[in-house]
Amino acid sequence: MQQLMKPQRFLNKACIIRNPEKQLNPDGSAINPWTLCTVQQVEDFKSVVRVLPLWSTCIIPAVVISQHSFPVVQANTMDRHVSREFQIPAGSFVVFGIVTLTLWVVIYDRIIVPPLSKITGRPRGFSLKQRMGIGFFLSIIATATAALIETKRRHKAIDQGLQNNAKAIVDMSAMWLILQHCLTGLSEAFFIIGQIEFYYSEFPKSMASIGVSLFALGMGIGNLVGSLIVSVLERVTGKNGGESWVADNLNKGHYDYYYWLLAVLSGVNFFYFLVCSWIYGEEGLNKVHAEKEDDVDDDDDHTALGDEMLEKSPKISVIL
């Protein structure tokens, strides 16, 4: 018989057989699967519920990633020349983040993990929650760096008398933007990959696809929240005829304030993650439980439970 996990014990009521004659078919299966669940179904649902708080911590980093259009606008107002004849397209600076992510995955897996695993005693060096936490912390650094660079760019534009000229090129190299892109890419390498691996490690094999779905859902909500933040800022900071923080003219707006806001939100999210991580406890409990019962399918659950309950008493709970 399957054993029920202790977390969220109130959900165990969903698989209690109170009246075998009304709830079970002769073969032991549930007459109405909406009123009586198998133990495996309850445990699968618990796995999802247990992960949701940690999943919610990935929304703010997704907001940061979704604002990829702002650095493009910044690059358009900066000197993008690498040589006299060649300049990097404004939209291509995001490649530096992608390259950083790719290189770090290889470096971490092939160079850092072997010695680090000997120190930490973990096969992957850091635990999955630690990798997510490092990614969240780097997200704070990335947005703070972006704020400092934009502050410098805006001050130069004003000093050069370009405040009213949105299309003017500021005498400042766009290569400064590479730093924030690299930090963002490094942040993604930690928290995105760590998040996906975390879902795979916590969910049973039958729920593997839910991990990818949760990741995609978090990114989608992050995009919506990012758009909502920009809309609210436009209304609040642009009222009474003033220039909003995210004005079309970067030199009149305050994109640096916007980046600082993202940095603050990322900081709050980081501490929220620490709390959720502490509450979650040890990793892998869901997986271990699922592997012990991997050979038991849903029909067998009801058959075994139904037969035993009929042999004993209709009032006995199957919860151990």
C-alpha cells in the first residue's frame, strides 16, 4: 500500500474511502473520480502545491528579462563603433548575454563542478536552490549596473546639450552596455537552468512536462507584470504634464530610476526566495517518494485500497 507524505495532510481527505459500497466499483476502482482520488493523484497534486511558492519567486527575474527592448533604445543613442567602418547593431547587444549564458554552462559543468562537488559533497556542486538563489542575486547586480550606466549616459547627454534631441548620439561608448548584458546572461544561466532542473528533480516522471509548463507560465506572467509596471509608471510619473520615467526621449526620461526600481524589486524577491526556500526544506523528497511507488498505477491504487477496506471496516481511513 502507498504511504502518504506528511506535508499538506489536509489533502489526504481526497483519498479517504468512507463508504465502499457507494464509492467503489466491484473491481475496486472509484465510481466517481471527482469525489475519490488515488493516493498517487493526491501525492502528485501535493508536489505541485509544494513547489508553487518557489515558482512564484521566478516572476520578478522574468520581468527583468522581459525588458530587453530598453537596452536597444539606449544603444541607439550611444557610440556603437568598434572601428571606423563597423558598428554593432543596437539589437545585437543581447547576443552578449546569450554568449555569456552558453559559455558559463560549459565552464560550470566541465571546469567548476568537479572540484566544487568535492568541497560541497553534491554531484552538481551547488544545490538547485542555491543555483537559483545565486541567479536571483546576480539579477540585482545586473539591474543596479544598468541603472548606473544609464545615469552616466543621461548626465553626459545633458552636459552635451542633447536633452531635447532624442536621436542624438551621446559621446559615450555603447560597449558599456555589454556589462549589464553579461550579468543578465550569467543570472539566467543560474536561475533558469536551476529552476528547470529543480522541477525535474522534484516532480515524478509522470509529471515531467509540468515543470516546463510552470517555467513557461512564470516567464509569461513576468512579461505581463513587466508591461503592467511600465504602464503604471507612465501614468503615475507622467501626470500633470511632466515627463515620465519611460518617456520616448531617454534624455528627458529617467530610465535609471526605472532600473533602480527593478533592482529594488529584485532585492525584495531575493529575500522572499530565501523565506520560501527555508519553508520548502530539503530537496528531492517528492522524487524519492514517487520512485518508491513508481510501479503502482492508478487502477492498482484503488483496487488495493478497496479490497483492504472491504476486508476491514468501511469506517477505517487509508491514511497511514
